[in-house]
Amino acid sequence: MKTKNTIIASLLVFNFLHFTTSNAQERPLSPAQNKQLQPFTLKDYQTFKKEVKPLIQEMGLKKIVGLGEGTHGTAEFYTVRYYITRMLIEDYGFNHVAFENDLTEVWQFNQQLSKTNDLNALLKKYFLSLWQNEETKQLFQWIISYNASHKKQVTVNGIDFPAQQPDVDMLIALLDAANITSFSAPLEVLKKSAFMQDEAWSGMNKKDAKTDWNLLAKHCRNEYITADSLETAFKALNIDSSLKNNLLLAIGNLKQGCEPFFREIPEGARDSIMAYNTARIVKDGNDKVVIWAHNAHLGKTGIYDNVVGGTGGYILKLFPGNYFAFGTGTALGTFGGTTDARAVNNSPIAPYPLENPITGSWEELLSSAKTSDFYFDTDKFNPTQELKPLRFIGFGTKSGASSYDKTNLRDLFDAFIFLNQTHAPTPLKDNPVARH
């Protein structure tokens, strides 16, 4: 969790810019631009696979592929990414799927994925509610099936750090597995502070919740110092290397969450941390990672004057020439969002109508295409490096003028997929896990 000011500043990015909404159409796509559009359909996996083969071939050459979403709640974006992820795993040896979700919560999810008889319950326990839908569940059902019949396993990872208690839970589980009982006192310190942080975070969704921020800051500074000391102790342990690495992973993620209380961190720190956490997944030459996160994060540059976003740019610095950024966009329909101030695992998600694209936006221009669903190479599509507003809808309910930032698609993404009309995701249904 971040300090109160950092949290508020991060979320205000979706309210910075203000454009005038209008139904008036600007000039349509040029013949040269129309020529760059590659149509596709989502009616079934095999058809989609044939239609996007050149795109996937380019992605497959990279070690890390970022699959973005223009909203945190569009069914078709989840399906597109499931199909692409499956292709990259089956045909190009990708073996990690990383999410914009708490690192240690997803670690626990992955530990239980192959054994679960209730995937819905597992998703609700360990994933933010924006991932709790039938479209995303398709991916996990497929991974269960794939891992059951392949030696090279696909691992599900998290790269974010919003929750603290899962870090402590992971530490306790790992120390129990190693029969290590000598860290009970510092673990109690971490437990208390983690509980306070998570209560303050989720409490922001409750009108009557009150947080003593000064007391919280005091406890979290102590938590950071304690965690730092534990990290040093863990490095000295003579235990299985895999177990040690996981201990360091958990304590490192906990430190990421409480560091803002210990010292001032720069703007954009969350994106650099998510890039660092992605890099930690790549342990050897055989590891290849697909990331599911918001367009704003997976773009190669930040947005809103670099106040937020740009995880992709940090990844490029860590893996020069080895990252592919893929964005998604839509114009009309519905999307899933929550009225909660902070996205948590039990935030209620409901469908909301997408407002019409604003005048002069990329969405308005792409809506004038001769085909409704297509992808394109951003470099070839925008050789003049034109700047236009692009919509970035987070987990909230607004999709109007304040959700845009003026961008050059080429600066953000290597390729972009556009679906003119889309829908809010399908809520989880009570059906059993498919076994193969």
C-alpha cells in the first residue's frame, strides 16, 4: 500500500485532462491507413489464430510480451489476450503469465491451481475483482489442462504489491515448510503492521472507516526496518535454494509495499517496481513472460506527463530489444467498473455504458474504418507520429473526457487491436473446473 498522498496522486491521473465531447466526426482514415488494418474475428480460437499469425510471429521473438487493456473491464480484451497467450505458450515456448495483481497472492493462487476443485473460490480469494470473470477464467482452465499434459509447466505470477498480509502468509508457509521457528518475534511485528495497512487500504471504500495515518506510518516504518533485517537473515540461511528465493521474493514484495512510509519514493515508482518484479520471473534463458495489465502500464512511455504508467519502458531498459507492447482499444458498448475508491478482491463490479469517443481521438478515427475489428502495426499506421487523445479507463466507472491523454500510439505500443463495440465481462458462473 502507498502513503495516502501517493495513493491519491496516483489515482488522480484519470482526472487531469479535459476535452470537449462531441459526436461530430473528424476526417476518416486515409486509404494508406485503411491498408494497414488487419481484420480478425473472435468467433473461435482457430480462426483467430490464422488471422493474427503474422502478429504472433513477431511477438514470439521476444522474451517478454505485454498485453494491455484499454479498460479494466472489457470481455473482448480478456478473450483476445487468452487467445494470444495460448498461442505464445503453445507455439513459442512462453511459460509465465504475469498479472497486474499482488505478487504473493498470485504465488499462493499458483500453488493451488492444479489441485483446486473450485476455481471460482480461488479467483475470489487471490485476485482483484476486475479479474474475476468467465473470460479470464477460461485462461486458467486451459492452463490447468495444459500443465496436466506437458512437462514444461506454465506458471501464473503477480507483479504488483497492493496487499501486505499475503506477504506475511507466504513467509509463514515457507518457514513452516523449512521447519524454521526462529523468526516468530519479527513475524509478529510484520503481522500487526500488515493488518493495519490492508485495513486502511480497504477502509477507503467505507464511508465510516477512520485511519490514524500517523500511527500507521509509525508502524509501517518499523515494518520496513524489520523486513530489511529479515531479508539479510534469509540470505544467510543454509536451505534449499528454491525455498530461499521464495522467502526473498515475499520479503521483497512486503518491503515494496511499506517503503513509501519509510522514505520518499519518486513518481512512477510503482511501474518501475512492476518491471523489476517481471525481471525476477526471468531466471534463465528458457523463461518467457506474457503480462496482463492496463495499457497505461504496459506502454513504453508513461501518460499524463509520466505521472503514471510506463512499466513497459522500464522493462525495455532491463531487456533491450526484447519486449513487445500490445495495446487494445474500443469505442462503444459497455465496460465493467466499480464505485470503490480502491480496487480490492471484493470490489463490486457492474456494467457501465461507454461514452461516445471525443472529437479528434484515436477512438473516433478508428471507428471510421471500413471494418469493425482489426489490428495494426503502430509504426506503419502512424508514420507521421501524429498525436491524438487515447482513452485510458481504469477500474472506475467514468469513460468520458477526463479519461483521455494525448498520445502517439507508436510511442506506447508496437501493435494495437481495436474492436469498435465491446461488452462488460461475464460474472463468474458456478460451474466446476474442467478436468482433462
